[in-house]
Amino acid sequence: MQTNEARLNILSEAPPLKAILTMAVPVVLAMIVQVLYNMVDTFFIGLMNDVNQLAAANLGFPFFMITMAVGSIIGVGSASVISRYIGMKKMREAGEIVGLSFGLVAILGAVFTLIGCVLLNPVIALLGARGDIAIPTRDYLLPLIIGAVAIMANFSVGVTLRAEGAAMDTTIGMIIGSIVNIILDPIMIFVMDMGIAGAAWATVIGNLAGLGWYLYCYARKSMLRVSFGRHVWRLTYLREVFTIGIPSGLNQGLMSVSNIITNNLAATYGAVTLGAMGIAGKVNSLIILILIGLATGCQPLFGYNYGAKNKKRLIAILKTSMVMAFIAGSVLLAIYTIAGAGLIRVFSAIPEVVSQGRYILTAMSCAAPIIGIIMITMNCLQAIGKAIPSLILSTGRQGLYYIPLLFTLNALFGFNGFIFTQPIVDVLMVITATLMLRYVLHHDPVLHEDRDRA
């Protein structure tokens, strides 16, 4: 177990490579567990041999992502402020932000549940559930709506805990939640005969289990003293949290929207393409989540050293993490290029699906070496409190660039334009992100207050 002194040493003094590995490896492992959990969850629902149940779960997933996006607003925004305050040695203020984040996520979760229950039928229709799919979709959504506070809080509290350097504790919480979910899935779906509702309740209970661990860490292991009361509801605190949190939440929300649009376009190319696209996306998500894990693990390092005005160390961590991301992305691309067909065949033995899935996977993964650089840049800008650049990058990859180019390239080049849109967007994004980060680092007044350290 890391002591508070050890955590501060990692944030402030450890060599960049050691600091990144210490903070990022647990997050990457947790992301891998999350991918495996998603696959197992889908596997158990598929064992019901009811296409309507499986379709309902797929339709309900964007709603789950929206719930996570709301939690991201509070968690990512609070984590950015907390890590900077710790870097400035403002421990009392950091503890007050933690207390504020608890209150905000409880309020937003309760409002989300109330609105979701009132508008349940319109939400089901909006997601596209029709006919025989409507009832299982309702069965799946209702537990997620009731348990919205647990889902949001689990994500939000885990992110704020990581902001103080407790990467391993955060990972343990994610693993606990995933294991509880996986164990409960077959019990609640089959033994208790709850069907798809059992899968949803297993998700809620898994989130509660992870949240319980995080609360234990705050009570027994945190370097911060969590503060509650009216004094935490300061306008300054709220502005700092939402200024960074909203771009992060918007990014996740746009991902859900772009997924819906992409699936609708894929359907125009037929069932084989739609199936192959889904499988390739699931396989490619491993690359994305590993690189997101690396970038997320670095976020407290960025925030702390920015708060400490240690520009030299901040840039060293940036350079090291970007090199690591490029190497990891290149290795994963090589593996996917060689073993693409075999990876697709794990999920489907249909020759047409395997052939097209491999081609789509190649298109999706070809930008892997630069995706990590984009993610690291986005996380750095969020960590150091740069709201406008964060907003531009958050909306750019899945909104400003992706959606217009998706329709344009699909119209001009057909199928090839459709599947190569994302890597083209990633090239544009890495150019935009690096230029923006370079400008911020060269012109930020905080980093130039101490010329000797900068």
C-alpha cells in the first residue's frame, strides 16, 4: 500500500518513466478488465438465445454511456482541480473539492433518475426500440435509471481518487466492480430468471461495490480530509469544476451520438457490414482503451506539476508519455495487422463477416500510433485547466471533424470513405492537438511565473 509520502514522491520527484508506469499501468490493466467485462456481459445476454434481448442491450448501451458522461462532468472536472490544488499545496481546498463532487454527483444522479422515470417511454422510442424490442429495452433501462446515482458516483469518485495519486486503489475498485458484475450476471439472468433486467441490476450492483471500495479509501487511506457543508458550494469551485468537466462530458456524449450515426450508415451496406462493423469496433476498442488508460494515468502528473509550476518536469512527462503511446500504438497495430482475421473469427465464423471485418479492423486501427498522442494532449489540457482548448479537442474528434467528414467521404467514396473517416480525422486531430498544446505551454502565464524552473 502506498503511503501519502510515496504518492507525493511519484507526483513530484520520481523519474518521468517511473512516474508514468506507476500511475498508468494500473489504469491500463483496469481498462483491459473493463473490455473483458463488456465482452462477457454481452456473452451472457447472448446465451439467452433471444435476438430481441440482445438488440435491447445494444440499444440501451448509448443510454449507459450518457449516464457515464454526466458522471464524467463531475469526476474529470473535480480531478483536474484536485491535482492542481495538491501541486499548489492547497490540501484543504482539495478536500473541499472532493466533498463538493460528492454532493454534485448525488444531486445530478437523483435528477437524472427522476427525469428518466418520467420520460422512460419517450427515451425508449428515441433509442429506436420498436415492436417486440420495446419491452426488453424497458426492462434493461429501468434498473440503469434507478441506479444512476451509483453508476455516476462510481465513475466520478474513482476519477477524483486517482487525482491524488491513488492509481492502484482506483484500479482495485474497477476490478471489484467488474468481478461482482460478472459473477452476478449468470445468477441474476438465469438462476433468478430475471432475464435482461438481471444483467442491468448486476451492472448497478457492480458499480455499488466499486463505489464502496472508493469510499473506504477516502475514509481510511486518502491524503485529503474530505470536507462537507455549505462552505464547499463556492462559485469559484463550481466554475472550476464545470469549466473542465463539461468538455469531458460533451466528448463522451458525442461518442454516443457518432456511434448511433455510424451504425445507421453501416446498415445501408447490409447486415454483413453492420455485423462486421460491430465486431471490428469491439476488437478495436482494446487499442483505444489501452491508450486512454495511459493518458488517464498521466493526468494527475500533469495537474500536479502544473500546480507546482514545474514546467520542466511537466514537459518531460509529456514527451515520455507521447513516445510510450506511439510505441504502444505501433505494436498493437502490428498485432492487429497480423492477427486481424483470427480476432474477428473469435466472434463469428461466417466467411463474409470475417473477410469484411478484417478489412474494417485494418481501417480502424491504422491510426493507432497517433491516437495515444491525441488522448495525452486532451488529458493534459484538461488537467491544467484549459477549458477552451479542451472543449475544441473534445468536440473535434467525434463532432466537428468526424460527423461532417463521415457524410462527405461516404458520399464521395462510398464504403472506403465510410470506414477510413476515423483515421483521417485522427490525422487532423493530432496536428490540431499538438499545435494547440505547444501554443499553451509557450504562452501560459502560470508556467512562466518561475523562470528558473521553466
